[in-house]
Amino acid sequence: MQYVSTRGSAPALDFEGATLAGLASDGGLYVPAEWPTFTPEEIAAMRGLPYAELAATVMQPFVGHALTPERLLELCQQAYGRFAHAAVTPLVQLDERNWLLELFHGPTLAFKDVALQLLGLLFEEFLSRRDERLTIVGATSGDTGSAAINAVAGRERIDIFMLHPKGRVSDVQRRQMTTVKAPNVYNIAIDGSFDDAQAMVKRMFGDTAMTGRFRISAVNSINWARLMAQVVYYFGAALQLGAPERKVAFSVPTGNFGDVFAGHVAARMGLPIERLIVATNVNDILHRALAHGDYSAGIVTPTAAPSMDIQVSSNFERLLFDVGGRDGAALAEQMRGFEAEKAMRLTNAQREGAAALFTSARADADEMARAMRWAWESCDGEVIDPHTAIGLHAAREADLPAGVPVVTLATAHPAKFRDAVERATGKRPTLPTRVGDLFERDEAYVELPGDYDAIAAYVAEHAAPSR
Ligand SMILES: *Cc1c(COP(=O)(O)O)cnc(C)c1O
């Protein structure tokens, strides 16, 4: 399987190359050169498979020759063996039409674990094959940082530097990063905002003094391997609800458009999906783009669902590429316009292509709280987190043909956002036992000024060169 850049000029890479590269060198994102497909019979044959086997089956066409089927299955078993629930991503029924797909049974309580636990193993596999080392540099507003650190802590060929804005992540989120004791983990609290942290990380990718010495890579959802791992649970949930004979809809709490793009990939592979509902909070650039063709970034408004407080959704570019005729040169031009103006119009082909599968909905703070209360009061005490609540609100509003079930992706454990859940429902969720002593463990992090040279000097001092 070959991977091409959405902006058309970076070299095509195989799965191993695309996984290690993260971002393409022309600023685009890697997508498969064509979509592998399964027949209805092949999909039906996946019914009842244990999660790791389902994962290996769905992902094998994307991995191609980079791993043998046996090795891919071993890595899946290792990654998903670390989940607290034997079903890995269990499906829970709320009422006749609504279901929750619980994606938060991994070590750090958000769906990011599903992909990052596997990505950590893929990195290690490919690096040892090449006898190379990797320096991961990331900025986090919470969930990605802890999931990435957990996935690579203690791995010999990887150093991870995670920047978080000092005082602006929740206690649970910070402690999930700073209490991980491993020689290759470096937590950095910076003076400044998440956007400042993110800007410094991006600058490092373009700093040849750094990239000449270190193989710097990314763990956010611009990395194709993350999206690939997320395609699996769409298959798992739809199969349980009657696919391929019956169509299923999904409602997806969306920020960077990674998780819901994985649903688009599942549909392209032949899974019969009725609708993908893109659920946003008041940071609704995606809702405006899908409803009106207006993709224009505003100012980020902080909400109780911080992982969706995003104005520019990196993975939307993958959709625009795929439904807009796969014309890398034209998309590069369109994205240059967006980067200059912070706004662009979708083409007719992009709008119509997206409308075939996607709808969107936006939930404000009241609607989010109401969805949390509905689950608590009407579904026998079901406790859901603020992100999931936004998805559930959109699912309950959705206009769908009779008999089509809607699966809302439950992206975080409610205990990760205890204050917001308690405000809406009066119920304070308890932390699961697997993170139970989080508040007794010692924390380790350095504080650095929000200054690029200080960060770069710190990374250069502590990271190991690529070879
Ligand atoms: C990251 C995250 C999201 C958004 O997912 P995207 O793939 O960025 O759209 C939603 N909910 C939670 C809890 C998250 O951590």
C-alpha cells in the first residue's frame, strides 16, 4: 500500500514511511493511494471476532508488506491487552435507537489510547528494524499528551517531550502525564497558552538545526496510523448492530476531525454507514463548513469539552482531498489561501461529496448539560462526559430513517471531567481503580519560559541523536 500527500508534491511512501513521517514534507497529510474494500461476505465473516483479531483483519490492507499478518496480530494483542475491558470498546444501549460506544477503557481514560497504544508499538518495531531513534515533540491541551506518554514510556528508541500550558490543564490530565516515571519522558510546563506551545512545536519541525540531528516526529492525528487504528471500532460496532445487512449511523464528538474521518474510511472500505454526524461545541467551524461551505476560523472559546476547543481541524484536509477529486495541486492552492486568510469556501464538489455521508450539529453549554442529565435520569444512571454529551445531543436531534440505530462515540471517561459532570448531574464520578493512586504519586516536570530557544535547547540537551 502506497500513501500520497493531500498536497500532491511530497514523495509517496509505504506504511512504514508514512507512520514514521507523520506530516508530509509538502505540508500535506498522507492518505492511502486507493481505498481497500471488503465485500459484504468478508464483512459478515468478521462478526464475533475478538477485538485484536478484528483490528488485524481491518488494518492488514493498509499495512501491506510492512508487517506480516502474524506480527500485526501480535502487536494488536499486545496493545489491546492493556485495556481494562475484555471487549476493548464495548457497546451500551441507551434506548431503542441510541447506543454508546465506550472508547475510554484504555490506560488514560480517553479514546486516544485506542490508537496510541498501537502506534507506540509500531514506532518501536520500525525503529529497531532501521536501528534508528525517534524524538517525539508534542503540545497537548490534555488527552493526547497523557495517551502518548503512556504509550511510549520506557521504550528504548524513543524520547518524548510533551509541552503543556502551565496551569491550564485539569489536575487529572496533568498528573496522568507528570506521574509517569520513565527515563525517556520529559514533561515541560510552559508559561503560555496551548497555542503558544503548539506554535513552538511546529517551529521545531522546520528548524534544520534540530531536524538535522534528531528524527522528530508527531503523535497527533495528522499521523495516518492513528486514524487507521480508529477505523476498527466502526466495524466492530456496526457488526454488532447487524452490518452488513443493516445500516448504522454514528455521532462523533469532533475536534481535529480525526475520529470521524476514520468513519469515512470505514464507509469507503464497504461498511454500510447511513450517516456520520459531526458533533461540535460552540467552536463550530466544522458545522459551518458542512452546513454552509464556510470554513473560516474564529477565536477559540474555552468550554467544558476542551478536547473539542479547536478552530482549525487538521484532518478536514483529508476529507476535502478525498471528496474533491483527489487533486493535490488544487488543494495545496486552496490550503495556501486558507493559511493566508484564515477562511475559505468549499468547492461544490467538496460540499456535495461531504453531504453524501456527513451531517453536522452544534451543541452549546445548556444542550450539553441536558444530554448529560438525560443519560443520568432516563437511562438508568448512565454517566457520560461532556464530549460524549455533545455527540449524544446531536444523535438525539438527528433526522434518520426509521430503524437506523445511532451509535454515539463515548470519547472520554466521565471521571476525567468530574467537575463538569457533577455540575450537570449532581453526581461526582469516581476515578477507576486503574488510575486510583494518581493523586498519591509524585509529579516530575520542568517549567520553562514560553520561549522557543529555551525549549529547543532543552530538547537538544536531553534527546538522543537519530542514529
Ligand atoms: C481528542 C478528543 C476528541 C476529538 O477528536 P478528534 O479526532 O480530534 O476529532 C473528542 N473527545 C475527546 C475526549 C478527545 O480527547
